[in-house]
Amino acid sequence: MGIPMGLTANFGELRTHHWHMGLDIRTQAKENLPVYAAAGGYIASIGVRPLSFGRFIIINHPNGLSTLYAHLNDFAPALETYVTNQQYQQESWAIELKFSPDQFPVSKGTFIGYSGNTGGSAGPHLHFEIMDTKTERRLNPLLFGFPLEDKVPPVIKGLALYDRGRTINGQSPRTISIKKTTTGYTLANAQVLTTSFSQIGLAIQATDQVSGSSNPNGIYAATLEVDGQTMLAFILDSIDYEQTGYINAHIDYRHKQLGGAYYQHLSMLPGEGGVAYHPYQSDGVIKLTDTLPHQIVVRVADPYGNQSTLQFLLKTTNPWLGAAANPAKLPGKEPTHFVPRNPVSIRKPDFQVDFPAMGLYDSLPIFYRRDLFPILPGAITTRHQLNDPTIPVHLNFTVRLKPEHTIPANLKSKIIVQRSYGAVKKVKKANWEGEWLSAEFDDFGYFQAFVDTISPQVSLVGKGDTINVSALSRLVFTPTDNFGSIKRFRAELNDSWIRFTNDKGRSWIYRFDDRCPYGVHKLTVTVEDLVGNTTTKTWWIKRSPYQPPVKKSSKKAVKKKKK
């Protein structure tokens, strides 16, 4: 960046449904600061995505690594011109382009773009990643010797205890108060932590920071030791984007969803399939076979070698007697539980679910309810509930609904399936499977199908046959839809495609440039929803050199001028 390096987020910081996969570098609360190539190589790809990275660049380096620079406002001039031309050729704002090594070579320090706030960014910063070029696995940049001083050890804020003799789902953590002493952290209110659980899972609430910053970041690693034996560790040194969803097996997801703090498990759940955990002696579940106190040590470290230690004694009043026998399954009976390693099929007269193996992180009792209320206007099925979204789902599952009555042929393509819970709604276009409707979802909740024949709405503020936009620097459209889903937005100026950006996923914005010179122009906008309902509107707009209106002088000022 060419400025002193500071962080607002580090690699492995805990986020909704994912770990943070790079560094968020401070840009002094400003946009449009120059961004430079971290090392020599060539620009391998450029992308423009709504939400997500916004405008980003990936550089391949000859040592087998790549670097990514995201949330840029603009690319360097030659790149910006190339990307703009490609967007107009493809008539698409969202675009991803790949380049050969000889198209845009760079040296260390080559200017590549301007920092910004595009995409899924809540404030000005540069998102920076290092990855293995071949596998695209993201690597922790703080292991590469960046100029950041860090002499501050991680902070351990809390300890939680779970009964791992049963499923973690539905449990509330037993939180344990801890305190910091001159030798580390220990229990705040007792010498020994006593529990009736014989199979115990521990979790910690912890943060890290670098010297000179109070910003709380994610921790790099934690290790669990029992009676001097290292049982398990988690280390956030490299993560694949395909595996980042396993963060929901790493944290107490339900506790966080209900408004609690992040707790990071020091034991592996049965459906864990990520790369963060490193089992040494066990999966981290502590099985106590006697009533004696056992020494527990939790070590939390950052990439710079700073370490904090939590030590205490743990004992049970109910020793573990060995694994219990699994209850026999009754053939032909409806399943009662989701089990991580087994697929599950639910069959009701008008509701079906096919749930994949490894779709959950731990077993879960199946909760199903069918509404007895009258069907809502526009609905063609009853509403069905399957569990609730405080339990995380790792893989998509298929939901099928049977309509309450025959659907006319002309409406069969106009059906959506909605998943809802509270104010959160998600819709998918329904697929027909014989007399059933199907769609895939990644969350539990309420499911219901609707016929959607209402077209989305779009408007431009202004009056008259020709709207004067001379005072504006940009045009903004925020289409609305009855089910909140805009599939396509297209704008044409004088019957030719014009580029509107869609960084934040809701509003479409065109900043006036030389493609809209002064004069009168025809502007046509088409919006389409998920099932093809379409609205097209045309306006005439006028642009001329803008002159602020002359303020009228007050009577007092006029009299003074006459004197």
C-alpha cells in the first residue's frame, strides 16, 4: 500500500459461515489509495463480483504462489480500459477474465489499482490473500514476515463445557468464569472444575491483536493437553474456500445464533471434515474413567510465537464406562434423527426431504410440523417446518412439496419455493418432479410453495416527459419484487447496453461518463424476477452542463446594494 501497515482483520478471524481468508489492511479510512503488486509475476485474472470481493486482481508469481487484492475501486488505467471494453462486449457488469503471462506482467511495486470499498465491504480497506497457485488453498499471510510488530499474547476470555456423551445440537454451553494471573489463566471461583459429564468437550472464547492496535482479531492456534499429553490442536495456517464452511463445526453455532459470543471447540464433531483440527491422541473429547482430578492445559498462540495458557483441574462424579451399544433400528419406520454419516429420507403425504450424508456436524432429532392454518394467498401448498436454523447445515438438501390442487399448465413455470424463519426468507424456483415440486436449500425452517405472477417494480425519480438529470452525477435504480428476488437487470441508453454496477447486491448504479454526453437520451430498463416476470420501462433523460440555481437576494440586501 505504500503506507504503514495496520490490520482490521487477520487470517482465521471468525465470520458468518466462514473463516476470514486473508488480511484486511487499513487504508487510513480513505478510498482510492494506490495498491501495488507484492512481488513480481503477471496478472492472471481480474474479477468483478457483487458482494464478495467486488473488484479484485489475482497475480501469479514464479514461486508457485498467487496474491489476491480485493474491494478495489478501480484498476490501473490499462487494466481498467481492458475490463471496461470486455464488459461492454459481453454486456455484463459482473465479469471474470483470465490472462496469459505476457499480457499484463508486473514487477514488485507495480501500480495495479486503487483501494476502495466495493463488494461485500463495510468500510474502506484492502483485502489481501496469499494462495497456493495450483490448489488455490489460502495460506496465512502472517507466516510470511510482514512488517507488523506483535508482542501481545492472545486473550482468553471464556471457557465453556459440553456433554459429549450426547449430541452437541440443542445444548447450551456451561460457561466457566476464568481469571488472569501472573502465570496465565485459571479458574476464577474454584480449584477444581467438577462435572457429572463423563465425556467432556471444552471450548474457548479468545481473541488476538497486534502491538499498537486494540482491534480484536482471530486466534491462530490452540492446543488441548490432558495430564501432560497433547490430545488435539487446531491451527489456522491454511484453508480451502471449499472447506471454510466447516467453521460451523468449529464454533458453537447455536450459541452464536442466539446472540452469544463465539466459542471455539477444542474437540471434533462427528461431521467435521475440514483442515483446522490436528488430532494427536484423540478427537479432543475428554473421557474420564475415574473420579480423580486431571490436569487440563489449553495453550493459545499467535503466528509470532506469543502464547497464553489456561490451566485447571477437571474431574467427574460419573466415570465413563465405555461406549454404549447403539439402539437397534426398526425396519420400515420413519427416521427419528439426522445422523452425520448417513443419508436420511423423510416421507410425508405432501412433504419429502432427501438429506445427504455429512450434511450435518452432529446428530439431530428430526422435528417436523405441518401447519393447520388456512393456506396463505398465492400459496399452493401447506407450510411445513423442518427443525430451525439455529442448527447449521453443511450440504444442500432437497425439499419436495405436493400442491394442494392441480396447477394450470400456464402457471407451472411461475412457482417458487420459499424457506422462511422469522424475517429471513430465501426463495428458489421450483422444479417439477411428476406431481411434486422440488428445490434445494442449505438451512432448516419453514417451507412453502407459491405462484408468482407479479412483475418486479422499477422507477426513476423525476417529473415530466423528459427528466432533467443535469444536477446528478449518477443514476440509481433499486428494483423491488414481491418475493425479493431480482434475477436480471438490464439498462440500455439509446438502445445500446449501458453499464450499471451492482456492488452491494441491491441497487444498480450508473456514474455518468462519456457514453452519456450532454443532450437528450432514451433510457430503457428491464428487470426480471426468478420465474421470468418482467417489467420494462422507458424514460427520456436530459443532461446539460449543470449550473446551481441563483439564490434570490433578500429585501434587506437589495436595499443595502441600492444605497
